[in-house]
Amino acid sequence: MPLLMVLAMARWNADYDKVLIANVESDLRIAEQYLGQLQANSARALQELASSARLARVLSDGAPPARFLDTQREALQLDFLYLLQGDALTREKAKWPVVHEAAAGRMASEIDIFPAAELEAVSPTLAARARIELIETEAAAPTDRRVEDRGMVVHSAAPIRVEGHRGVLVGGMLLNRNLDFIDTINALVYLHGQSDVSRQGTATLFLDDTRVSTNVRLFEDVRALGTRVSAAVREAVLGQGKTWLDRAFVVDDWYISGYLPLTNSFGTRVGMLYVGFLEAPYQTAKREAYWIVVGAFALVIALSAPLFLWLAKGIFAPLERMTRTMARVERGDLTARNGTIGRHDEIGQVADHLDTLLDQVQERDRRLRNWADELNTRVEERTRELKIANEKLEETFRQLVMSEKLASIGEITAGVAHEINNPVAVIQGNVDVMRMTLGDGAEPVRTELDLIDNQVMRIGAIVGKLLQFARPSEFGTFAEHVDVAAVVRDCLVLVDHVISKQEIRVLTQFDDAPCVRIDPGELQQVIINLIINASQAMDGQGTLALSVAGESRNGHAGVALRIADTGPGIPADRIGQIFDPFFTTKQGEGTGLGLSISQTLIQRAGGHISVRNRRARGAEFLIWLPGPDQASDAPAPGIPPAAAPV
């Protein structure tokens, strides 16, 4: 009911406001019609005078028509009336559109704005009458002007239709301070019927935003000439050319207002025509109506509420009690019950039945919770057992896979070693035969024969180390003091055939460094493996950098060998796996054992091998080996984090 009342009052208020706006719109149309009629009458009066026989006689007599026109001006209630002929007509025709229309044979009447100088030329009295001091007005747009001295004129012209005479008759009525004009509009709009006498209406003519003719009062007998319209109305009417139909602040109070833009003969908006009536009486009437409706509603509520509550209590109280019980159950309180509600009708039976159902729900919930706890315990035990079994199974599977791979590689290695050793023995035998046969003639190729001997021995050593990787317990080590830089130089000779096939530039830097204790064949195997990997990574062209320098780790003297390439580097997600057995990035080409064997050989000598990606491009392998005094210590010192990228 309150909502219905509010909606009804809002609708009534909107309709009431629409009626007021409709009234002011109707009033504005009456004022507009009066102004239009005034312009039309002025044009017709001039046209009748221009076509009259009296004017024809005056012009035919050749006497100056000034006295005649002055008499006619007073009769027509005009502020000026003059005749244009010859050059004067040409000048005025170019200056005023109404004169141009009359010169073309058509009477015309428009509202035009005459500058102060123009009024002074027509009549000093008109210029003085048009001058209005501006009064500072609340809510008006800011302005630097202090005086409005332009004149708003009903400007009319008619062609002279006298034989032998051509010209234009021009007349005008100044609207500045024209109180008869504005009072006539007010009387037509607000005093034309007894029922409208209560409306306190006003009418105003604006030149731009200044009141130049109005019956709005500043004081009891002082009209608000020189006050200005509010900035909001000015923008809407003069700025945008809209007709304002709404409430507006007029001088010192709110009015239901209508503002109509006025345009001159050039089509420019130069002023406004306003009518409006005081809003206060209607607001008072609305407030009285509101209070009457509210009072009537309060009286109805006061009479009906006790009766309604008495009737509703017996129905809603038990239902609300059951609702609260169900809310407690929804929050998890299964002990909530309705209890005795003191009724034996259908509502009481529903309450008792609800309590019975809640008892059953509580018992079933207790059983389900017990079953759930027991089930969770069993699930946790089974999950734990399965997790342990799964971990054992995975570990066993990994061991089996590794054992199978190592067993297979052991068998393959033994066979390969046997197959390699046979041709190697033949090569060694033939070299010995060549020495024996050539005798002193072998001296020119002694270096080549010695190189063949060394490489045959290296092949045997490599085969032995391969067998040692497969079955390490069957072989021993043959460590000796080794110059790392010399081994690197030998390796570069051995892999020259690999490097020379590509556009690879080799950069070396060998600083003074101590000797290390390691099997030179094993070190050579590691270095050759890393150089070949780097050459393959650069894929045809690049730079291979090798450096040897003394370097201490955690107080232990040693030698650091760095092998860097300019290849693509190692993917970040795989760099931690490259030393794992059987891990390879060259699927179908390698076994994945090269780096794993290299790591085993270096670690067995007490050293470390690591890898990192360079900041610029490529990868860098770092081999650190302890000096001969620390080589027997176990374990060897760890390599600290890599230095800044090369």
C-alpha cells in the first residue's frame, strides 16, 4: 500500500507538472501569435499607406513628404517612418533584408537590432529610450558589458505603388521600454478569463539575454529592466535554438516558464520572448494535496493495522517459527525443533510432522558420519600402502631399466672391443714389418710410423676404458702427471680432420698452470668428445674457444679447462640432464654415453665437469682438475657457481 501510494503520488505529480508545462506552452503560443500579428499589421499598414492616393498626391505635388509621413507615423503608432528613393534606397537595400524585399515588390516585417549609432541617426529620442543600464543578476552568465544601447525594432517595409515614383516606405516600432506592448501580451495571456486571474503571470522581451521590456518587478513599482536571464536558459534558447518549457529562476523567484528564441531578418538569434507564472502557489497546492493523501493513508493504516495484525498473528507466528527452525537446520544445527506451538489444526500437524522428520534426519546423519569416518580411515590406509608400493615399483623399474641398459652396453662393448682389437693388432703387426723391412729407409717416415703406434695404443686404451665403463671393477687406472695444455694441443691435431671440414675458427689461450694427476688417455678422450660435440653444435661455422689456466677452488690449487662454442646452446629445461647415461639430443646418431663417461673419468680423477649457457651465444664446458698434491684427496672440492658469462 505505501508503494502504491508513492507510485500514485509520483504519477500525479508528473501529470500535474505536465499540465503546468502545457499551460505555459499555450501561453507562449499566444504571445508568439500576438508578436507575429503585430509584425503583420505593421507591414499591412505600411503597404496600405504606400498604395494610398494621399501619398500619391504628396509625391505628385513634388513637396517634401516629411510632414505627411510624420503625421502618418503618429497615426500608425510607429516610432519612425521614412521614404527611401534613389541612392538612399540602394544603400539601405544592401544593408537590410526587409528593404531588399520591399524593393523587389514584396512587403516585409522582421525584428531587427539597430546599433546605437543607427538609432541616433533616426532619432536621438529613440537612442535615449533604447539605452538600459545592466543590473547584476543571480545565475546569469558573466559579462563585461554595463549598458545595453542597441534597439530591438519591429522593422517593416513596403514598396510604393504610385505611378511615376519608385521607392520603399520604411517604418519601425522600438520594443525597448515598450511597456504597452509587453503589458498587452500579459493581459492577453493571463487576464483573458476569470478562472486564470489567480495565476501570477509575467511577460518579457529579451534583447540577447537582457530584459528590455518586461512586467517582472524588482520592487513594488520598479520593473526589472536591465536584468538578465539565467545562464542555463541562455545556452538552451540562444545557444542551441531550443524552446524552453520548464521551471526557471526569474530575477528572484522560480517560475513555470516558456522562452521562445527570436531571429532577425538575417536569420540570427537575437533575443527571446518569455511568458511564465509563479511556481510557488502550485507548489503549495501540491504540498497540501500530499499531506491530505498521507493523512488519509495514515488514518486507514491506524484503523486497519491492529485488526490485520490480530488476524495474521495466528497464521504467521507458527510459520515464522518453522522458518527459523529450518534456517537453523540449514546452518548445520540438526537439534533445532519447533516444539509445541499450541495449535491442533493443519499448521500444528505440519509442525509436529516436521519435528519427526528432523529426528529421522539427525539419526541418519549420525550414522552417515560414523560410516564416513570409518571409510576415510580405510581409504587413507589403502592410499598410504599403495603410495609406498608404487614408489617401490617405480624404483625397481628404474633399476631394472638401468641394469638392462648397462648389461646390454657391456655385452656390446665386449664384442666391439674384440672386433676393434683384431684389426688394430693387424695394423700394429704391419707397422712393425714395415720398420723391419725398411730398416734405415724408414727414417723419413719415422714420425708417421710413431704416430700410427701412438694412435694404435690410444685405440687400445679407449677400448679398455669403454670396457672399464661397462665393467669398471675389472680394470685399474694409470694416472700420471699431465700438462693439460699439451694434451689439448695433441687433441686439436687429432680432431683437425673434423674441424677442417667446417668453417670453424679455433681460439686458444694457455696460461701457466700446474700439472694434474690423471690418465692422459682418459683426459684426451674427454677433451676430444667435448670438441667434437662443440663442432657438431655449431653446424658448419662458428668459433671454438679453449683456455687453460691455474685456478683454485675452496683453497685447493688446480687447473681449469674451458671449452666454449658459438652454437645454439643447450635448452634450459634439459641442461640438467646432459650428463645422464643414454641422454642424447642427436636421436639415431649417438648412444648418449659420451658425456656420462666423461663425467665419470673426471670425477674419478678428483675433478669436476660442469656446463652453462653463455650470455651471448653457445655453451661452455668447464673441467676443473686438482693439482698433483690434492689429486689423492677425496672428495675433491666442489666448483662454486659459474662466473659471469663469456
